[in-house]
Amino acid sequence: MNEKTKLTSNKNPYTLWFVVFAFVAPAVVAYLMYFFGDIRSFTNHGEILNPVVDISALKLRDEKNQLIPRDTLTYKWRMISFVGADCDESCNKRIHDMRQIHKSLAKDQHRVIRMIVHLDAPSTELNALIAREHPNALNMYGDEKDISSALGDSARIHQNETYIMDPIGNVMMRFTQDQPNQLLLKDLKKLLKVSQIG
């Protein structure tokens, strides 16, 4: 057996699995702690999606109508809002609230990305509003039928809800427009606290 063969045979076949486990384990622990831990400490206010929805199922596209690769949609926590061609008062309030919640995360702001998903081509007024008030939010585009099918409810994406996605690509919680900002912020802070990823 030559030296090269010896080196190859000495490689640990489980190395790849250890790397995968090291990445996935924190997320698994976070979910276990969040959903099955001390119920008094970890009661959630948002609706947990069951089953969770993989972000790739939304088939999000960029401004050039190119499908966005899944790996560019992960690695950070995300707050997701859906908007139509225009943004009425309720819509405007929700994306404004999303910005305020993000600011309230303080030192953890860098772990969360705000994402606005356009279900229709945005109007000039909406583009101006986003450029002026939400320059740091990511703008993406999606087909209403694809997104409704993935989330399992065609009506709700038009009700100014906010969805939470974890860093490994699971859209896993939603909040209605009627829920106070403090509740969304509280849940998001708990998720960030128990998770070491993102």
C-alpha cells in the first residue's frame, strides 16, 4: 500500500456527518427548547405553521425575474411581509412596524433581515415609499398562486401578516396584523436567544 492510499484510507468517513450535525444541531435544540421547553417561559404568540414551509416552495424571484437560489435565502432569520401593487394604510403600518421591531432587536439586528415580497409589480408610489422609508429591506417577487399554495391559505397573504423564517429556510411562524408589535418582538427575541445560528 503506497503512502497516498494510506492517507486516503485513514480519512474518517464520518467527518461530513459531523460537519452537518454541527450546523443542524443548534437549530434542532432551539426548536426543542422553544416548542417543548418550559411552557411558562416559551409560550409563543405567533401561529406556528404545521408543517413548516421551506422557503424554496415560495419560488421567489429577483427584479430580473430570475429564480433566487435557496442558499441565498437562508443563513439569517427573516421577517417576511407580502404586498400588492399598492400599499394601503394597513399595509404601510405593517411594514413600518416590521422596521420598528427590527430596530428594537438592538445588538441582534444583524441576525434578522426584513424582506418585502411583491405579489404584483409595485406602483411608482410604492417603490418611492420603500426607497424612502425601507431602504434596508430586501425586495423580492413572487407569484400569488405559488405562495398561496405553499402556505396553504390564499387569503391570508393579503391580510398584512408577518412571517418568520429561520436561518435554515423554514418559514415557521406567522403573526396577524392585529397582534401588537410587542408580541412579535417577544417571540423573535426568544427564538434568537435559544438559537445560536443566524
